[in-house]
Amino acid sequence: MGKLAVLALRVVLVALLAGSLFVQAVMVPLLNADLEELNQHHAYLRVPLLVIIVLGLVACQVVVVCVWRLVTMVRRGTVFSHAAFRYVHVIIGAIVAAALDVFALACLLAPGEAVAPGVVLLICGVVVAILGVALVVLVLRALLAQAVARDIEATQMQAELDEVI
């Protein structure tokens, strides 16, 4: 991976992390103030909605930090090791948690007439898409496992060759 690509990815990751922290620190309190004005029929949505938003942001932040760590490992040439699996597993867990978070949002909005049923169905479609991303990362994890196995095998073969020579 080239230095320019790593730098560009890190700029994007910093922007995503800064943006999510801004949303947590500024936008969520503003949303809380706006939601206090809900009528009594929908007032029960305020706290769960805010919790769902914050949990979703935390899941995104976890993914950003883990991707940063993986990029650092790529830059150092140590990504083909068992240490990389820890970050990949956390990414998969955070993506699944985000999918469950979005599903909780759909369940929160489904009863009553606060939101149209079509919107709830669209949110459930987003859940399926997020789970699809988790499955793609799982496939990439399998590719990483193969690469790590090949790297270990190549190291062993090199050691054997060094002994012969």
C-alpha cells in the first residue's frame, strides 16, 4: 500500500472520527432539546432514540479505530499475523452491533403511527445491507487467514532452505 493511499485513508478516518465526535457532542444534545417538544403520544421515543443514535455512533467509531490500527499494521508490514485478527473480529462485532442497533430503531418506530410502515420496512432493508457488509468483512477475514497461513508456511520453508544452505 503506497504512502499516498495510507495518508488519504488516514485523512478520511480522522474526518469520520471528528465528525462522529461532533455529532455526539453537539448534535445529539440539540436533538434532545428538539425531541423534548414532542407531544405526549410520542414522548416515549425520546430517550430510546437518543440511546440508539449514540450506540450507532460508538459502533462507527470502533470500526474507524480498528481500521486505523489495521492500516498501521499494513504500513509496518505486520498485517499478516494473528494480531490482525483481533481488529477484524472487533470490526465484525461492531458492524453486527450496528445492524442490531438499526433493527432496534425499526422496532422502536414500528408500533403506532409515529412513522409510516414503509419507512420501517426501509430501515429493515438497511439492516440487511449492514449485515451484508459484515458478511463481506467475514469473507475478507477468511482471505486474511489464508494469507497468514501462506506467510507462516513461506517462513518455515525459508528457514528449512537456510538450514540446507
